[in-house]
Amino acid sequence: MTDKERIGLIKKAREELIKIGDCEGNGTANMNAIYNDMGWLVEQAERALKNAEDIEIMDRQLASEQKRIMELEKELEDLRFIYSTMNGKRIRYKKALEFYADKNTWYQKHIKQNEYEAPIALRDEGRIARKALGIGGSENE
């Protein structure tokens, strides 16, 4: 028998108990006290059952939240990895852009009368950009 079923039987017995007294009402005062005490006990038992049900619900919620926390921690770990990778790329791209944006990179040094040395950017032939992008085979292409 479950606790709920037992409480139901106690409630029923409680209702029947008030009817016990003789036809002249002898024993009613004592029966009322017992009836009230049983009522209090039933209330306590019902509260205990409700508390047990609430705890069971909270345990399920806690387990669900713990699972979600684990999922979020994994997502955070993945995002940190992505951030680290992207930040590395950003740094490489920035250095390449700074190289090509620098006016000195495009400066043509005068060698003699009509001869000029090709700017560093032209001699580089895009190697720094390809390296930043992660494409191309070797340093000597």
C-alpha cells in the first residue's frame, strides 16, 4: 500500500471515528480530541508527501540544469578554441595589412639615373599575404 493510499484510509477512519459515541453522546468530547489530533497527523503526513514530491521534482530539475551546465561548458570550450584560432588569424592578417599599408614598403629606391630598385612590396610578390592566409607551398615561391 502506498503512503497516499494509507493516508486515504486514515482519513476515512477519522471520519468514521467521530460517529463512535453512544446515542446519548457519551464519549464525544474525547472522540473530538482524538478526531482533531488525527486531523493534525493527516495534515502532517500530507505535507510530508508533498515535500517528498517537491524534492523529487527539484532533483529532476537539478539533474537537468547540471546537464545543461555541462553542455554550456563544452560550448564555451569550443568557443575558446575558435576564438584562439580566429585571434591568431586576425593577428597574421593585421601584420600582412600593416606591411602592405606601410608607405616604405612601396618606396622605390633610386639606384642611378633612370634605375630604381623595385619596392619591397613588389619583390615580396604577395608572399606575406599568402602566408597570412595560410596558402601557398614554401617560403621561396
